[in-house]
Amino acid sequence: MHFRNREGFPDWNIPEDHVTRRTVGLSAMVRLKDEETWIAACLASILPWFDEIVCVIQPCTDATEQVIRTFDDPRIVVAPYPFDSHPMGPGHDACPADSVYASAYYYNWALAKTTRTHVCKWDGDMVAMDWLGGRMRGLIGGGTDRISFHGINIVSDDLRYVGRAARCPTDGVYRVTPETYYEQGPITQQSCGIGEGYVLKRPAFLHFKWARKPLASATKQWPKGWETMPHFQAFLKQREPARFYTGEYPSAVKPLVTLAPA
């Protein structure tokens, strides 16, 4: 874990005491870049049950921040991060982990902006099921420090189909300790020191990465020339519809499904 960046930007160093100064509660760590399409539904689905939602925003070309600020809720904290991360995919770990351009450094900086004992890494295109908040708060209140869960990848414009890779994993909820951090992996960043813990079997959210237009909004963190790379060609197949979705929809997206063409 690096607390200082190699570029020498003191305002973007990571405070080493961020673990010890936390208060009891649950934070959402939301890293954002060009998430205008789904951020409103995302926040509406999680705002009722987080103690704070820290939105760490990289340079955007859309109205992501403006949409966030329409909520006007003190639990939502906007933290600009003015550096774009090194692209995901093969060669990801070529970027030094102590660089402000490393995704691991970005994640660690975002983690340090949260202030509660328990943190949940959330994405701007994830919309929580209505029951998830109560379930997580109950487990944490009962002494559970680690909760694992997954979501479902919805891929079609009408929000009615699941992609080839139906299951969408995520880090879930974890108690922040000195061993909790992110490191540079060969393809993307990797979490350390969180384990598996209590596992929720039901899908906890719907993931709309592949239900966004244009396609460039979902591939914004991929390197130039990704179209010719086998890794990304295989990954892109996840957006192909595989079956009709028969599960539940969060209240935040039900109106969109109702209005979608059959």
C-alpha cells in the first residue's frame, strides 16, 4: 500500500490514519467516470441505507456530477479526482502502483475518503434490489464484518435480457482494517485483506454496464485499439443477450422497464 504518489502531488497523497479515525457505520465508495445514464437510479437505490455515499469522480465528458448534485443530500459527498487511470486489460500492472494514474492508487485514495468502519464498493451502473439495505444493516448490526454478494448483468435496451455472463461479482461489504487495500493486477486492480465472509445467495443488484448507449460509454477505460485485442473481443461477448430475465427489478428501474417496448 502506497500513501505517497511518485508524481509528488501532496494534495493527492493518501492519509495513513484513515483506518484509525473511522466511526461506526456503513459507507459507499462509488468511483465514477461518465456515468450519467444510470447514476440517478444507482443513488436512489442505495441512499436510504448508507450513512454516507462518497462519489469519487474522474474527469467526465457528461453530466455525471450535475445529476449527483440534484439529490442535495448531506450524506452524498462529491470528491473530484482529476487523473484518468491507466487502461484496464493486459499490461494494466505496467503502471506503477504509487502513481496517481494507477487504478489501485485511485481506489485506495477513494477508500481513504470514506469515514465509516464498513465500506461497500459500488458502481455508478449498479442498482440495488429493494431488500438489500435492510439485509446488510441487519448483518452488520449482528456483528458481521464481511458480506459477499453478486448481481445480474442486464444487457438489452429494454432491460429484459441477461447477458452471456449473467453473474456480476463485486467486492461487497468489508470492515476496513490496516490490511485492507487495492493493488495493481495484470488485468485490473485487485482487492486485498477482505476475504469472503457471509455470502448472500440472491442477486443483490442489477448491473447495467451493457445497457448503456453509446458503446463507448461502457468501454471508456479500455486502451486505444482494443477492438483488435482478443481479451476485449471475448469480454465484449458479455453484452450479447442470452436469456429472458425473470427475476425482480429494483423500484428505481421499474418505470423504465414498464415503458420499454415489448
